[in-house]
Amino acid sequence: MSTKKKVLVGMSGGVDSSTAAAILKDRGYDVYGATLKLWDSPVDSCNRHTRTCCSLEDVEDARASAFKLGIPFYVLNMKDQFKEKVVDYFVESYLKGETPNPCIACNKYMKFHGMLIKALSFEMDYIATGHYARVVYDKQKGRYLLKKAVDLSKDQSYVLYMLNQHQLEHLLLPLGDYLKTEIRKIAEEKGLINARKPDSQDICFVQNGNYVDFIKQYKDIEIPEGTFIDKEGNVIGKNKGMIHYTIGQRKGLGMSFPEPRYVIDKDGGKNTVTLGTREEAMVTGLIAREMNYILCDKPEKEMKVLVRTRYSQKESPAKVIPMEDNQARIVFDEPQPFVAPGQSVVMYQEDCVVGGGIIQSSIRE
């Protein structure tokens, strides 16, 4: 009877997840590959230039990589869950005036909840993905910690802040100790078909990045015109409809001003878009919902942290003040611009993820 630990590797068809499977096999794990079937992409989107995941081509690339590595391969149908937890959430959040991150919702509900349930039902020990981050068990704390990747230019700890202790206990992230260049080299040495495949960047269910057209088709609605207002609420022009704009946007407003104006707020109920200067965009803090803590249990008092309110943003010093109903108040040491409700705020101490949540609202004081 085999004593090897079994691991189900989520294989998206990209180089990272395929190489993760190769590394784990070399480390002596009993490796199984799985692609999550989440969304039916249009046939004409399945080409070598597509930079999303979930296409038919991606499934075939994952299957080819598994065959090359000599590991079993499964396709797990999670389309119903994906529609409810990711697509519906994405659409409703946009219509409310938020800027959601569907990839974080997909990680939370599909990869690290749905796939783990499947793996444990198959009597496997772990799941694994091609994310660049590290899971470490801290004996002193008696907790699993999530840390940044060695390759900080590829670090993806921001999109994994929602992981709980049970999930971290059963999660392997083999790429966290490697540079991206090393991963491509390993893939080439293994003869993987996707060794030079570009990284996926776009939302898998939104073709060509046009989320407004997607929402209109998905909901079978027209988007009515709205109004631009200034910070005092004065109407200064018409907009194409609130969902056409994102916090921080400067170009494509269809209006000109003596000095640069940015989108600094949106109101889905009133269909208004607030324009202002960069100075007017500054906020002193935010309220976050759906808070999840990794470094510790919910803190009993305020805590000094470094925070990011967007994936590619530089970290800023702040303090987090826990609140009731799984919320938190985060106060920046220095005011920050373009904080968008619907995005995630993620907190760090050094290279450890403290936790994070969904931005509910900005605080201007």
C-alpha cells in the first residue's frame, strides 16, 4: 500500500500550475491533476492569443501537461457554483457601484473551497495551485501562516488573504520558493507544452475585457445615462452610465477641465459619478466587511499593519480596528487616493499576511 501523500493540483493550462504539478511529483507526492470547468467560453475566443483562463484550449493544455508528467487528470464541473458565487456577484457588485475582484471570489469559493472538498472526498491529503506565495506552519503560534513569495515581482499573497486554517493545513504552494524565470526553465526541461505560454490576465468570462457589454447581455438590460457631479453634489455633466467608470479613472470621461479630474466616487442607486482632483480623491481610511484573519484570531484591539487596497499597489502603514459583524475600520497613517469599494484591502506585517476583507466604504475626515 502506497504511503505517498496524495495531492490534487488545480491545473489551469498555464505554465505555473503545470510546473507546480511537476515539482510536487519530483518531491515524491502522488500527484493528480484537475481542471475546474467553470465557464463556457465562446468558440472564437479559444486561440493562442487569448489571455484568460477556462477556455477549451486551456483544458487541453492542462490535459497535455498531465499526460507528459504521467499523472491522472480530471475535469471537475463547477459551472453552477461559479455562476452563483463569482459571475452573479461580479455583476451585482458593479451595478451597485462597486469594483469587484472576481478572481478573489473564484479563489475563495472554487479553488480553495470547492476543490478542497472534492480532494478530501477522494481521500487526498492536499490540494495545490500555481500561486506565488508560501504556506508555513508556525509552531510557536500553533497556526499556519501565509507569506509572500520569494519572487516579490510575482507575489500573489494579496489574492489569497481569505484562506482559513483548515484550508492552509491542506494546501501546498510549491512555487513560492522559486523565481518565475526558474519556473519557465523547469517547464522547458520537462518538455511541457505551455513552457512559454503567456500568463492569463483578463477575466475569464468577459471577452476582450469589455465588462459593460457582458453585464448588458448577462442581465438583458440597457444602461441608462447618468450624471457627473462634483464633490459638493453639483451636476457638471452627463455620463454614459455609472458602470462605465472606475475609481481613479482620468481618461475617457468625455469632459475637459483646467486641471486633471478623476473618478473619485460612484453611486449605483443614483447613477452618479463624482469627479474631483487628486487631492479630493484622498481618503483617511476605510470600512471593510467579510474580514478574515490569518496571522492571528480576530484581534481584540487595534493593530499596526501595512495595507494594500489594490493588487499592484505599494503597501502603506495603517492601523486596523476590529468591529462587530466581521467588519474592521482601517485608518491610514497618511491619506491615500482612489480607494474603491468592492476591491480587497489586505494587511501585512513584514512578509506575513495578517488578513483582509472587502472594502465597504471610504472614510474622509
